[in-house]
Amino acid sequence: MAAIIPQEQFDALLRSMDINDIAGATIRQVCAIGGTLEADSKTEFLHLEMGVPGLPPEAVGVAAEREALDRGQASIYPPIPGIAPIKQEASRFIKAFLDIDVAPQGCIPTVGSMQGSFCLFQLCSQCDPRKDTILFIDPGFPVQRQQARILGIKSESFDIYDYRAEKLGPKLESYLSQGNIAAIIYSNPNNPAWICLTEDELRTIGELATRYDTVVLEDLAYMGMDFRRDLGHPFQPPYQATVARYTDNYVLMLSGSKIFSYAGQRIAVAAISDKMYHRFYPALKERYGIGKFGESYALTFLYAASSGTSHTAQYALAAMFRAAADGTLDFVGHAREYAARAHRIKEIFERHGFRIVYDRDLDEKVSDGFFFTVGYGRMTSAELVATLLRYGICAISLSSAGSQQEGVRVCVSQMNRDAQFSLLDERLAAFAEDNAN
């Protein structure tokens, strides 16, 4: 079977979109390429590039938001630091599933974790004139790297592939010891590799963050989705692993998008540790008139960015937090569907000669979940993205996520029909036959 898209047509489309290096293409660009090729060829493409939820939104959130709309909340500006219910329920949710105490005051709603990180990068890079650089523990969410570039904030990064366990500390300290790192950011479970940092690794990060006075930004977009562990039972161990056990210098980002399939309403919470919330920075006071970290985050940065977060969506997230902590909403159990899809899709890729790139969590196989990574032979990331697209399969390169490994990220969420799995099998068989050498 020949590729669905001829090479000449593919190259012409990239030129028309002014894309010189497809390995550096954004998620949205790859989505646009796939959408155009799909329309032109009148052939269904398999969309493994976009991390959109593949499950219905949690009904308790929908009901709560509908009630808020019926009460007329849509006509009222929300308080910038958040409505009381979301602050209280976020604090309780964090206690229930992480066993960490964060005061309601420090639980501040944001327009998705995207806005959360965007404003945190600005804030952290302005707290101390000596600290102007964000350190990315890669691979990571590509758009967060783009945020730093848009803001003109300096960044450093390293690929954690070769720096797990006892190797992590010396590598991390080689950056922190320079004295310019304002914040460290990573996701756990990891987007795109789905590796999960261990408690020992998080202890290393936390202790070094305290020693070098650096803020840790922990992105928990996929909280509870290490399905090798029996997570998801409120106020019962085991709990979600978190750096918050090992330092007070942290902000946790909890999003409604994946854990509650509530992506469309753009609602999340940035949970600032009690110590960080009240910490005073003279540079912030001089520049904005508000010196406390938490108050400046809400009343300076979030206020200027969006004047608050959707009033009615806050009621939705508060209701979902409450139901989860009450034990009436099994959000982890609902998300297990992604693990089943990942297991099935991995088998198809591996059967056709692909390998899992980030395949181990120390002595364990990486968990099945929302994402995984694959490589093929000696193909570079750019070659693999481009070739898969010509066979009707959309994915993003690992290099766009800051990885030094060759391969692509696979998202399983949009694979929700049996026919798609058969189509993937057929197309990867053709890919392998045509690219065996």
C-alpha cells in the first residue's frame, strides 16, 4: 500500500504554511496540516497529536455550572482570587488526594493551567532581580516552552531520560548553583513521556529548591493517572506523589481538563503553598505596589491577563472537587479508559516494528495512560512525523517537547471507535512495509 498523501503534495502544503522544520511544528500546526490533508484526500486521519479529552465531562460539573447560569452568575464579574466554594473545595481536594495542606486562600482559579503557568512564569521571573530563568525538566508540554519564548523569559532545560534516580540531583544542582533559576517546571505524570517521578526524585527536587531558593511549578494535569498505583481513594493512601511533601517553595497546578474532562470551559487552580503565598518580595512591591507572592499573582498578573476566571466554570470545578473528595465521583476510575486504549495502541505500534522511547520508570515499565512515545529505526523525529502524516496518522515530534530522543508523542484520547484501531493497524502495516529499510 502506498502512502495516502504523495510526497509532492505534502511538501507543497508545508511550503504554503511556511513550515521549514516539521519537528519544530506546534501541536496546532500539526493538527492544521492533518486537517488539510484529511479534507483534500477525503480520507479519515487518525489524530494522535491533540491531547483533548476523549470522555464525557463529569455530569456533576455540568449540573453545577448550569445552576450557576440559571442564577444569573454569567452577568457578574468573578472575584479575581476566586469564589469561596472553589477555594474551599480545592483545598479539601488537595488534602484528600495528595495529603497536603494548602489554605483556601492560596487556591486561585485560572483560565486553565495554560494561564496558570503563563502568569507564574512572569511572576517568578520578577521576584528576585538575580533570578530570571525558568528551568524545564524535559520532555515537557511544548506550549509552556512557547510561553517562555513569547514572554521573552530566559530558559534552560535538560532531558531527564539519562538523569533518573541518583543522577537527577547532580544534574539539577548544576543549574541551580548558577544562582539564576527562578523556577523549575515539570509535569507528573509526564506529558509526553508518561514517566512518573518517584517520591525520592521529588524529594531531591524539593530539597534543592529549598537550598537554592527556587520555586517549583508542579503541573498535575494528569493527577492520579499512574494506573500502576491504586490512587483515587479520598483521604486514604496511597496518595499522588508530589514535591509539596519536601519543600514549601511550590505552586501546584490542577486542571479540570483531563481529570474531569472539562477542557472546554478552561478552568484550573493554582495552589500556592502557605509560605509562598505570604512571602514578600521587595521587587514586586516596588514595581506593582503589591509585594506578597500570592496577592501579586492574583491581583497583578491574573487581573491584567483576564480579569478573573469564568464565574460559572468555577462553580463546576468546585462541585467536581467536592464530589471527588466526598467519594461520590471516581475521577481516577473514569480515566482508566485511557490506560486500556494506550495498552491496545502500544501493541499495534510495537507489532509493526516501533519501539517505546521512554519505556521505563527506573525498574518498572512506564504506565499505560494518556500519552506514550514511539520511535522507528533510525528515523529522526522530523522524518517520523512527516512520514506518519503521509500515511494518515498525526503525531507531534519529541523534539518539540524538549526531548533529545528521536520519536513522536502519541495521544490515545481520540481513539474511541473500534474501526480506528483496525485502521491504525492497517496503516502501520503499510508504513512498515514501505519503510522497512
